[in-house]
Amino acid sequence: MAAPTPPPGVPDGPRAAPVPPELARLLRDQLEAVADQVEKEVRRQVPEYARPGDGTYDRHLRAGVVQALTLFVDHIADPRGQGAAITATYYELGRGVALEGRDLDALQSAIRVGGLHAWRLMGRTTEELGLDSSVVAALGELAFRTVHEVAEAAAAGYAEARLRSRDELERRRGRLLGLLLGEGPPAPEAVQDLAHGARWSVPRQAAVVALAATPDQREEDRPLAVAGALVDMASRPPRMLLPDPDGSGRFGGRAFTLALRGRPAAIGPTVPLAEAARSLHWATRALGLMGRGILPRQGVVRCADHLSTLLLHSDEPMLDRLRSQALAPLDEVSEGARGRLAETLLAWLLSGSNVPDVATRLHVHPQTVRYRLRQLEKLFGDALHDPDTRLDLILALRAEELQGDDTFSA
């Protein structure tokens, strides 16, 4: 590990003020006694280190105090020395704090408190020796340099461990998501094992979100953190598994839309966790229909709100055959008339054959509706009153309406 760079004003190597080398020998003789008092002061001022009977904390605290004091004395003996071995110790201390899941503040507070108290104690020795003010000032600068070096080393170790921990956690969660969304239901034991390593609480149910892809993978386009969600932005389409989406009330509302940063998305149906792949299938299907304008292009679309549309487009070749067969009689009229007749026929079927309701829905006179219905009777005959044919007509006409077909634009 590279030695930390002293901050402005901290002596660096040969530019340090001269300090009698024999002072280093004298202070080294006092090191254990000073360490006892510094350790006691740290325990008094930093509650996290006041743990009676905690052997691990005791060892870490004692080792840290002795190492820092040793580095200070070494700087007196040789201001040009880097103390790499000692700062490496603090680097490992910082890593240990991160790996234990603790905050760095306690360690940094201990370093500051210990450094100040050590300087006060050793300052008494300089007074007893009658050293002049320039030497005292130089010792103060060396103490500041020591505190800076060990604090910086601890921070670097902490940051490195946190980064590695986050990366490893993301990898584990990625493997868990891959297992949940793979082919075939995952083994419960495998899910539990991976979830434990990924620090993820296993829910009873889940829903999968399919996100609209962007041309590049910019960090600012990544969705904001959603509690408990497993995210894979590298897949196509990007996906996000939401735990217990219905029970929590957190997903699908305005806050969730804002978390997606304006990215269009489709939320698959809520299913048992073992069937998450099925939720992904329908979310992906819905996202495709959004891209074609069959479902709303923007915002968040919930599959649960569009089940009939998804069912209608689940087998599009069969849907095309149904449209061609059911609407064949309309091929006998002009394009303009076809659109008006198709629109009237769908409204009539959906309104229970109520002419006034059809007129209101289409904003036309009831007599106009009756005229069009007579035309439709000529084209379809008695089939208009057959329940099976009426169902086929509703599905075929609804499909054309959703697709923005020219049938409904004339």
C-alpha cells in the first residue's frame, strides 16, 4: 500500500524541523506507559471502544495505539521515513471495520482522541527536558502528520473493503436473480442459500418489472434504489424483481415511477416466488406491446390492469387468423365505410345492442346508427345474433382498435 501524502503544513521528509534524535530513544522507552494512558482515554471518550471483556476489541485497540505511537517516534528518529508497515496496519484496521459492518466514525474518533492525548503526554517530556519552542512545534507537526497518515490509511482500507463488499453483494444478488428467473422452478434450498449470502429476505410472492432499454448504460439512467428489489440492468430487457409488491403498497405508485427516472416499464403479475419467471414473461410481453403503442408507451404499466389485452395478443398469428375470418364480410365495402361500420359494430356489441347508447358513445344521431346496423345485417346476416360469432367479432374488432388499425381511423 502506498504511504499516504501528508496534508499542507505537515512536515514531509527532510524539510521537517530538526528534533534531537536522542528524544526518540527517550520517548520509545516511555511508549508502553503512554500507550496505557492513551488506551484509557480512548475508552473514556469513544463509547464503541468501552467494551469490557471483549477480547477482539481489546487487542485491536491496544495494537492500534502502540502502532500509532511507534510511527510517531519513528518520525522523530527519521522524519524521512514512510512508516509503510504501520500505516498498512491501520489500512487493515479500516478494512476490518468495514467487513464487520460497522461505521468508520468510531475508529477515526479514536485516532483523533488518541493522537491529541499522546501529544499532551509526550509534550510534558519535552518541557521536562527544557527543549526550545521550535522543537516543540516540530513535534506537534509530527504528531499531526502521524494522525493524518494513520487516519488516511484506515479510511483507504475501509473504502476498499466497502467497495469489494458491495461488488460481492451485487454478484451474489445477480446469481440469485438468475436462479429465480431461470427455466423451471428453483429448488427452495438453493434459493435460501443464495438469499442468505446476498442478505436478501425471501418473500412469499414477487412481481418482475421489465424496463425499457436505453442506448447506453449511463449510471444516471439506472433506477434509484428500491428496497428489497433485485436488479439486472445488463439483461435485455433490464429487469427488476420486486418482493411482495401487493402487500407492501410501495410499488406501482408515484414514488416507484420516480425511482425509475422516467424510464417506461411494465410490472408483471404477482406470483409465488418460485414462478417469478412467469411474471417476467408477461412483463416482457407487455413491454413489447407498449413499444408498439398497443399499451400506453410511457409510464409504468401493470399487467394486472391489462389482462384481456395480454391474453388477446398472446398468440398473434392466431389473432390475425381470427380477425381475417371474423371480419371478412367487411371486405365487401369501401375503406371509408368499413371504418365507420366496424366502429359502430363494436360499440353495438359492447353496449348490449342498445342503439341510443351506441349513438351517445359515437356522438352520432340514433338514426345514423340504425342505418349502419341495417348495412351490417346485410353483410353478416343472422351471424350477428349468434353468441359465438359475437364473441369472435368483439375480440377481432377490439384487437384492431388496440392496434390503431385503419379500420377505426376512417
